[in-house]
Amino acid sequence: EPEVTQTPSHQVTQMGQEVILRCVPISNHLYFYWYRQILGQKVEFLVSFYNNEISEKSEIFDDQFSVERPDGSNFTLKIRSTKLEDSAMYFCASRQGTGRTNEKLFFGSGTQLSVL
Amino acid sequence: GNSVTQMEGPVTLSEEAFLTINCTYTATGYPSLFWYVQYPGEGLQLLLKATKADDKGSNKGFEATYRKETTSFHLEKGSVQVSDSAVYFCALSMNTGFQKLVFGTGTRLLVSP
């Protein structure tokens, strides 16, 4: 089965530093998402991206966050100035289309971000 | 807003035991319901889904029935195996817009031989 690939699997950074989390979605997919899970809490939606623009974002996704699809294959999440509370597992996901026949969302294995 | 509540874990069972993981939801409208599974070191994988009331999703011996009257989607398996040890997430999405998923907290299942 095709896979969503995320790198790195673990990222440690100092508070205030910028981090970029990278994802390679499945090649014919059109809809892209970032989710995160703080330890012991729910998996939370951050942002969805379609047609080279953000289609929806949550309250968590403030001005410190940005997403980009720079080259037609990678999909990145940037946090400009990390805070301690950004420590979480970040999941990238993609799907081919929407509607009941295209609901399957494919997830990557996640990047564990630790902010010290 | 829409939300999902699932039972806290860990759930610890012996091999061949019966499994139930409870999941209830709150939604405006009629969502699709999902169970995702995360094996150690891997991403979330779709286990099963149901898109309307009374639908039963099934896969790998797991089943869940969409119960509109009780707003529930409990996951069951008749006889668990050690290889079923994982974290199980209940989720919903509305069938409009970009269909973001709303997840529960996840329930860790540990199956011992």
C-alpha cells in the first residue's frame, strides 16, 4: 500500500527556535493535513491544504505556524518560534479526494517534536 | 462542537479474550465514523468505518456498528491476538467541506500470551 513519509522521526529543539517538519504525501493525492497529539491528549486537527492554499485551520494554528508545498511533492509544517507547549507528535496525512468514496485518510508515522 | 469520547486505557487482555472499546460521539448532523489503529512505531491506519446509521464496519475480525440512537460506535473483537496490541482511535468526520477528522484520545490495548 502507498505510504505517507515523514521526516525526521524525532526532532529536539530549543525554545524560540524555528523547526520545519517534512512530509511526502502519496503522489496522486490532492488534500493534505497536519494533526498533532500532545502526550496523553487527543489527536487534534491543525490545518488542511488544497490547491496550494490553506482550506481550513484550527485555533491552534496561529501566526507561528505555516504550511507550504514548495515543489509539488513535499508538504512542510513550519513553527517559527517554538514554545514548550508545541512539544507533541505531529502527523501528516493525505487523501485523494473528498466525498464518501474518498474518505480514507493516509497518515504518516509522525514526527515527535520535543521543545526544551 | 463535534467531539468523540472513548474509554481510557490501557485495556489489558489475555489472548483469545473478547474485546470491547467504547466510543460515543457528539455531532451536529450525520457524521461518518471511523476506527484508526496505531501499531508501535507506525502511523495511524484506517481499521474500519461506517457512513450511516446501522452500518457495520468490519476488518481483520474487528467490528463496530453505527448506533444513532445511542450515538455510539463501539469496537469489538471476539478473540484478540498478541499482534492486536496497539492504540485504537475512534474518530468522526462530517461529510461536507474538507472532512477533517475529530479524534478521541485513543485507547491502548495490551494483549498478553
